[in-house]
Amino acid sequence: MWFFLAILGYILLAGVFILDKYILSTAKEKPEVYAMYSTLPFFVAFLLWPFGAESLVGIDWAWALASGLTFGLAFWAMFLAFEKGEVSHMSPFIGAVIIVVVACASSVLFHERLTTTQFIGVAFLVAASFLLSLEQSEKKKGFHSGFLWAILCGILFALSYVSAKYLYLQYSFVTVLMWTKGLGGFVGLGLLLSPRVREIWKRRKSTFQSHHGLALVVTDKGAAVAGLVLTQYAMARGSVTVVNALGGVQYIVMFLGILALTKWLPHIFREYFTRRELQMQ
């Protein structure tokens, strides 16, 4: 069951990534401002308290705080990567970094060992993710600064997932989801309190509203929450390495969606693909 829930979650997240790039480019939101929009809603997770969540004990607070903060900061790094590169290339690269880091960390912390079949499947998905990340666009070719932010993003997401998995082994799903994601809201709060972010937000507010930004962000974040809950539940019930490797499904769906939009609705969303790039992918 967790296998199919993970796939459904990643399909939803594929649409979220496309919307994220659309909002960043069309509404011209700065990455730090959009990161604030994306992480402040994490505080909603604390509404899970009446549904069976419980308090943590001792060092587990540090694990939850680490998971929440790295998760929130990963969003900021991801939007910086999206600003500097195309989402169809940045996202698979981030996914490949996550898989590699999670696999190494899970092996050390949880002594998680993959079967031969699982290892081959994970290796295939990592290779596919790296292949999809090869970029040759109108403005950029090969490795550029966006990939540095993508590497940081992948490491932060991986640390968040591994920390959450540690807690999932000891507490209920609702408890871990509430604390690890709720604490991530402090990243958004920190950005909101930043004078630079508040100034940018005030200047951009009218433009953002003119692009129906609020409705678009609500839709985007609603799908993100659904995808997040599904993938986190799958991670809690199954192998954290395998669940993250299934992220390759997300990048394939996302790539096909971007390709379709670029071909048939370029006035809404467009990314550049060379003939050689399409043949390789």
C-alpha cells in the first residue's frame, strides 16, 4: 500500500513543482518571499494535536527541530535553484542528490539494506534523474550556479527525511508529522521577520495580487500538503531509501507535463529543449 501511496504523492508533487516555477517566473516573486509563503503554512500542522499527537522526549526534540528546519530551508534553496535554472532540470538533480544522501545515511543510522532488486531499481532511478537534469537551454549549458543550490537543497531535504524516519520508528505518524513539519514553520516566520523580505513583499504585493497569486498559491500549497502527507506516510511505513527513489516517477511526470505545456500552451508555460536533449531524455 505504501508503495502506491508514494507514487500518488509524487504525481501530485510533480504538478506542484510546475506551479512553483510558474509563480516564480510569472508573478516574479523573489525566492525568499515565495519560501516564506511556502513554509509559514507549516504551522497548520499543529492542528493535529487533538488527533492523537503526543509530546516528544529528550533528544527527540533535537531530531524534530533538525527535521523541520532543514525541510523549510530546503524549500528556500530549491526556489533559488528554480530561479537560476529550469525546473525540468533542477528538480531531477535535486531528487538524485536526495536519493544518494538518504541511502548513505539510512545505511549508517538504520542499517537499512536493499535487496538486489531494490538496489537495481534505485540505481536506475538515480541514473534517470541525473539524465533528466542535463541542461542545455537558450541561456545556460551544462553545470551552472543553480546546481550548487540544488545540491544544498537535496542535502537539506535528505537530512529532514532521515531525521523524520528516526522519529517514525518511535512515535505515531501523526506525532512525527506534526512536530517535524510544524517546526518547519519557523523558517517562514524568520523570513517574515526579516526587514529585506518584508520590504520586497510590500513592493511586490500589488503585482502578486494582479496575477491572482493568492488563489494560485492556495491551490499549489494544497496539492503540496496532500503530496507531502502521502509521501511521508509511505516513508513511515516503508523503506526511506525506496520511497525517495520513487521520486523518479515525479520527475518523469513533471518532464512530460512541462513538455506538453511547452508544445501546446507556450503562452502559459514554456521551457527550452534542444532536439539532442529530447533524444537523450
